[in-house]
Amino acid sequence: MNPNSQRSFVFPIPRAGVSPSYEVLREEHIVPVLGGPQSSMAARTTVVNIQADTVVPDHIVWSLFNTLFFNPCCLGFVAFAYSVKSRDRKMVGDVIGAQSYASTAKCLNIWAVVLGLLVILAVIIWVVVFYATALNRGYTGSYHLPQD
């Protein structure tokens, strides 16, 4: 571009009846050819090992089992929901989110199993105590009053 042909305005001022004259700009960009290192120092490389297959357990089978069999206070169902969220995050590629949801699902599954076993144990103890007191009173399972 000729330095004498530079103007102080960007767009030409339109004149009535006269078409504006446009100037064709030609620019050349020179790209140097990249070669080896220019300095005397050896080339430094950094190796980053990225594990392609990150294993994040989503505990979905455990959550499904707790949903069907040990579901006190709906903890098994909530654990199943968090397990599905963990699996979704893993499919998207969000490993941190998948680990967070999986950790919550694991905690809820543990509580569901513990509370479910406590409820089952309490029912067994109640049944044993109920039948033991019934036998001590003389009821043998019939609807008849005990004979004196």
C-alpha cells in the first residue's frame, strides 16, 4: 500500500451522482518455516499421562437391590436416583460429578442396608417377644378362652 494514498477517514464520503472510488488492498503475510530449536539448549518435553478409561463405580445394582428389598424412608429409591445421575455424568465425561453422585449413592445405600436390617431385626424380636408372652399367658393359638 502506498503511504501517499492513505486517507484520514475510513469510509469515503459519498457525493451526489458520483460513485465512490474504492482502492484494492493487497497484503502479504510471510510465515517463516518452522524447523528445529534455534537455541543451543535441548528441546524440553512434557509428558502427561491421561487415563482414558476412568473407573467410577455408580452402585446402580446395589441401589436397585435396596430399592426393591431394603427401602426404609425411601433411602433405596433416593440412592437409585443418585446412581442414575452418577451413570449419566460418567457417560457425559464429567468424572468429578460422577464421583460425587456415586459417593452420595454409596452413603445412602449403606444407610438403607443398616436401617433395613435394624427394621427386620426389630420385627423378629417383636414377633418372638409377642409369641413368648402369648405362650406364658396360656394362649396356644386357639380362640377359646383358657380353661381353669
